[in-house]
Amino acid sequence: MPLPLFALMLCVFSVGSAELVIAGILPTIAHDTGVSLADAGLLVTAYAVGVVIGGPVITLATSRMPRKPLILGLMGLFVAGNVLAALAPGYPVLMAARVISALTHCTLFAVCIVVASSLVPPGKEASAVSKVAVGLNLATVLGVPLGVLVDQHFGWRATFWGVVALSTAAALLVALFLPRDAVPVTAAAVDELRVLGNRRVQLAVVITVVAMAAVFTAYTFLAPLLTDVAGFDKSTVTWLMLVFGIGSLLGNLLGGRLADRALMPALTGILAVLAAALLALAVAAPTRWACVALMFVFGVAYFAVMPGLQARILTSVAGGAPTLAVSVNISAFNIGIAGGAWFGGGLLDLDLGLRVVVAAGAALAGLATLVALGELVRDRGAGAGAGAEPVAEEKETVAA
């Protein structure tokens, strides 16, 4: 991988690890800060809300800034937020630190993807984007298990210090190897905003929100499900998270290939698999071997759906305002993450149990499947009515 792309990938890896690792260390944070598990889960919600609210605003406000200084500035703020988290004397300061870190997330991801596309010859953009986006996969496969392992041996504060070190290294690589003239042409703010009026974009956002709410209703409380329901020892959670992460890496590769062939059929089918996997996990969680197998399937389905969700947004925009389109997509992901974490925590507060939380995630995944199926039927009907190939749009995809 060329060093500029590697630097951008490492930025995505460090930010993605900080976002996702919180699910694996929630029990320790809850114990040390003296809050309930449900309240600790709000750290996931707060981060996602920060991404959703700050992301599009910051993206528009910085649309004309040179990309390299912007990336370095965002990484500097992200490092500062994680230093504050590591030093936080209690839950309120930790919550504030998570929000500060979250403000960088959306714009950083969007700019990294757009810059990666500008660094390669025409026709190689998708390959560059996929190389940068693999940082999010590695965050799941390596970042989360390593963060949980550090938490178990040195405490959750050490996990945040690890994020600080990784993020600092990523920023240094950007400073050294990213060309100073990496400044893609950007549209005016009003042109960027027009994308939000596109009906297909709006429904794509709905699918993304509901699908991610389904995932994070269950994923946020995966660690306590493994220990309290399946009966695994706390020390094994690291390796079980690695099983989930390996599944997610394979899912990204599989989802990209399927979306390249037929976007909406693949997206609809994968969402159905996600719903079935979560429902089966809710039923079979007390059986250890079944729990591990279904965690793997859950990881595959989770990341297999992501290329299709991204591609649906990009093909719906049809070339206009790419930076804001990606930013809105990331915001949609995090609206779902926030809603899922809040919804799952609310069910726990009602004493319905962790298995019911996972089953609720399955129900949301089923709802996302129905919305995607409606879009698939609409696309085919419109194509047939125009006398065109029903799924011509689906061939224009970008695999994450």
C-alpha cells in the first residue's frame, strides 16, 4: 500500500478502534465509575450523537480548507479528546471526552475517502477507497480485541492511552507522506446541501439508520451477553471479539463482491441474514458453541451490509457533492448506533434481559429488510416501466 494511503488507513483504524472498543470495556467502565451498565452504554450513544450533529456542520464549514492541514487538525482534536478520556476523574468528564472525540469522526472519514480517491489515477478510485476503508475492518479485527486485552490487564484508561499513541503515529505519517496539494475540488455549500432532497438518498439513509440500530442494539451489550448469559469467563471475551472481527473482515469482502453484481438484491438478502443471525443468537446464547458460531455470522452479516449501504448512497447522489454525501452517510450510521445503544439500554432498564435486547435487534433488522425490499421493487418497477434494464443502477457500486 502506498504510504499516503497507509497513513489515511491508519487514521481510520485509530478512530474506528476508539469508537468500537467501548463496547468491549463497558463493564469495567461501569464498575470503576460507579454507574449502571445501561448508563455506561450511553457513552456509545453520546459518541454517535456527536458524530451526527457535528459531522455535517464541520464538513460544510471546512469544505474549502486544504485537506492535509484539515486532517492534521482533526487528528489533533481527536488525540486531545482521548487524552481527556484517559485522565477523566469520573463519568461526566469521560462523557465530555467522548463527545469531543466524536466531533472529528464524520469529517475525518469523509475527507480521508475523498483524498484517497484523488491520489490515484482515474479508474483506480474504488481500489484506493477500499484500502483506506479496511482500517475500519482492522479496528474490529485487531483494535477492539487488543483494546479489551489492555483493559483486562491494565485498566480501561490504558486502552485510551493506546488510542492516543496510535492516533499520534497516524498523524505523524500524514504529516510526512500526504502530499500538501492533496486538495480535491469541492462544490459550493448550497450544491452540497441539495443532495438531501433526493428521495433515494433519503430512503437510503432510513435503511442505514434502521440497520445500524439493529446491529448496535445487540453489539453494544455483546460483552455482558457472553459472560452473563453464555457463561464465558471474562478473560475469553478478547478472543470471542476476535471471532466477531474475523467475520466482519470476511463480510466486507463478501459484501463488496455481492454489491458489485446486484446492489439492492444483495443488500436486501444480507439484511435478512442479519435479522436471522440476531434472532438465532437470542435463542441460542446459553449454548456456548452456538453462541460463538452465531457471533461469527453476526460479524459477517454486519460488515457485508456496509458496502451496499455506502454504494446505495453514492449511486443515489449520481456524482454530485461527494464529500457531504459521504458525511451524511456516516451520520446516518451513527444515528443508528446512538438509537440502538439507547434502545438496548432502555430494554435493560426494564429488566427484560440481554436475550430480549438481541431479539429486539433482530426485529429492527427485519424492518430494514422490508424497507430495502420496497426499494428493490420500486427500482425494478421504474426500470421496467421505462423499458430499461431493471437494475442498471445497481451496477454502479463502490465496495467499501
